[in-house]
Amino acid sequence: MIPEVLAALRSGYALAPVRLERIHGGQSTTNYRARCTGHDLFVKVYPRGAHLEDERHAIELTRLAGDDGVPTPRVRESLDKEVLHRSGPVAVSVWEWVQGHPELQGLTRPHQEAVGQTLGRLHRAFSRHPLSSARSPWVQEWYAPDLSAIRERAEGLLGLIRGRTRHEDFDSLAERTLTERLAMLEEVSGLLAEVPRGLTTQVLHGDYTTPNLLFNGEDLTAVIDFRPPVPYLLAWELGRIAFDPRTLALTDEWIGSAATLISAYQDTNPNVDPQDVLVCGRVILIQMLTSLYGVEQHYRSPGLLQDDLDRFWELRHQAARRLLENLEAAESMLHRLASPQGSR
């Protein structure tokens, strides 16, 4: 792979890095640090079959966010003034190098404040995107998950595990958590019944999660890996980061952490619909309960960094159980923040 990437950098950008270093991270692209004379660059290599037009739109969304004050890395255009360059079978984008790393052991209070303020700024900016007024292609599916199909997929994975002649360490954890998940799925219909229709949909970041937030100390230095602009539930993205699985599973003060993040979000997006705030915990709980992401890849189609996905499955399952057991307390906090006299 490295010789092909070097060739693409030479032909598309007139770059001749001293060396390329593989970066551990990213499930959809292969990433490198390009050590160039006097400066470093971030190189993203797209897999064969990637929808490059979608990726171009995602890069343009990154630019739009940066123009509105969201910290983002700057994409470097190719010699042909393109944000993506293809050289034979290899397609790459090249970005400025930003000092920072993701905080994967739970966010501190200053981190939560920075993350919430930045997401509020991002949502406020993207609410003006032309596609934010379009109909979301995914919302109806979210409101009506095929629970029978999810159960069948979970039971199929259990069948694979129990039918193995040689077992690996992950098998026992997967069998236990999938069995628990089947029981937890019984709660989904009741949870959905309390989610109102008409929640806000707009263009979002699409993957605003801790691996895509880079910190240098307490400073949020970059938001990365935007997805193409498609309108979806604002409450989903807010709840996803406020009730981040790592914070939920690894810290005891997760409700207070969520309150800090959401309050900071409201400071920079004060016109957010209170209803979206009120239900964001329930929305992301339903999402967590109905997703088999991580464990399904392990047994059906391993990811680029499957060990990371295995750990993520375990953490998100723990988080889903904890949020389900403490939903009343979490929603009490959300009700306080969503009310007109809420303490912010």
C-alpha cells in the first residue's frame, strides 16, 4: 500500500514525504502521517469501492464548519484544485496536521464544555444548510425498527458462537452480552412509544463521537471525519455524545457530565427545540439497544481495527444497560435543562 500512496502524493500533490507512518485509528479509511521536510500532513486513503462523490461532499461540509468557527483541519487541494485525488486504484485526501489526540477514557468537565459548545456552534451553522430543510431518508426507519430482524441477527450470532469447535476469548463475552441484549430488546417498544414525532432533523456532523474529537490538553483542537450532508435527528447526535459509551461505562458521574455538555451546547445553540433536549437520552438509548455494531462485524465481516470494535461493543453494551437502568434519573436532568427556567 505505501508505494502506491507515495505515488499518489507525488502525482497529485508534488509531495515527496521523508516517510509515511500508519496511524492507528479509523474504521473506514487507512490513515497515515506524512513526514515532510519542515512539516507534517495527514493522509487519508479511501478503500476501493468508496463513494468518492459522497466523500467530496463530506470534505466540503468540513470546510463549511471551519468557516463558522468550528476547529477543523484544513484540506490541501491537489495540483488540479481537487479535494480528493485518485491515482490508479488509490484515492487520497491530504490535510494539515493538527496536534491532538482523542480522549478515549471518558471526558473531563472542561472537555465536556468544549465538546458541547462546539456541537452547538456546528448545529447552528448547519441548520442553514440547504439540505437541512429536506426530508430525512432515515427517520421513518428509526421510528419503526424491525425488532424481529434484530433478534434473528442476534440469535444467528449466538448460533455461530455455540457451534464453534474452537473458541476464542471474545466468544464468552459475546455470548453473554448478546443474551442480555435479547432480553433488553423487549424494552424498545415501550421506549419508542414515549418519543414524540416531529423531532428536529437537519444536516449533522454524522459521527460526532470521541474518536473524532482531538484534544491538546483541555483544548479541543479539531473535529474530524465529517460524514456527507444528510438530514437526520438532532436529538440523536446530541444524545450520542452527551451519553457517550466511554463516559457512561467508565465514570460514575456520567449524568452530571451529560448535563455539563448539554448546557454548554445550549449556550451556543440557544434556539434548540427543548423537546430535542428532553428526549435525546431516550433516542440514543433506543439506538444503542437496536445496534449490533462491533459484535456483528467480529463474526460476519471484521473491520480494519476489529479489536477496537470488540472493545466498543463491550463498552456500548455496558452503557446501554446503565442508561436503561437509570433512564428516569437521566431524564429528570434533561427535563430540568429543557424547561424554560432550567439551570444552565
